[in-house]
Amino acid sequence: MKNHELHISDRGSTFYYRPNGDRTYVNVVRCAFCGGQTHQDKGKGHHKPFCSFECRSRYFPRTEDKNPMWGKKHPNPYDRRGDKNPNWNGGVQNQGGYKAITKGGQYQRIHRLNAEKAMGRKLTSKEIVHHINLDKQDNRNSNLLVCDASYHFWLHGQLAKAWVKHAGL
């Protein structure tokens, strides 16, 4: 029992004084390696007791031949990233109503990928993919229209006019 002088209270409990004067109650136990007498703070009984760091090091060998897990990454049973998560949906993410997947380390919107595949080339940054039925989740080729910004703006203006006329406003 190094660094702490143990005392016994009137009720028979073992304790020592901390440097600030507080009492810390302990259990007197045997070292798990050498069998020598040591103590554990009450409430910490689930840890194996050791009288010194040397005994602890000998009890848990730190070489590969004595400890097969030495130097290896321990599997985390609580790792629920990616497909281990019960909410995993195949990597599809919702970005502003559009479906997106990771490709090349970045999220790319599926409707643009489908349009690129159908056209056989990469889309330029000025090309916009319009959903004909206005459903951002419907990424069928028959529902996609590739256009430039001015035509897309005009198209939405025409749709707004038709909607106002149909609604009778």
C-alpha cells in the first residue's frame, strides 16, 4: 500500500486521507498478480486490483507471443457505421429533395448520373436536368430533360402560368 496510510473508522470501514483532507473509503484486497495486499476505492470493485504498475504489466503481457490481440485493432461492437446501421439505405442520401449517392468520395445526384449515362458523356456545369413531372425522386430517363439555365427558367415560367390558369386565380 504505497502513498496512502490506511485508517480504520469507528464502524470498521477502511479509508485514507486525500491531499485535500477528504476521506476516501476503500476495500482491502489482494493483488491479482502477486497476491500482495492493496486497496481499491469503493465502487471500483469491477476492476482487477494490482498493487503496482509492474504487477499489472506482468498480468497483461504486452508482447505478441503472450497476448494475441497485442498491436491489433480491437473490433468495436458498437460500430454502427455504413451497412452495419439498421437505418442503412444503400448509401442514398436526400439532398434538397434529390436522391444522391457517393461516387469518387463526393455525393452526386442520381438524376444527373442517369442523364450522363443516357447521353454517353459528362454533363457540363451549365446543363440542368429538369424533372418533367416535377417529382424530384422520379429519376427515370423518360422523366428527365437536359437543358440550359435560360430554357429551364422559361419552362418553369410556362408551368407557373399554366398552373395559375388551371387554378383559376
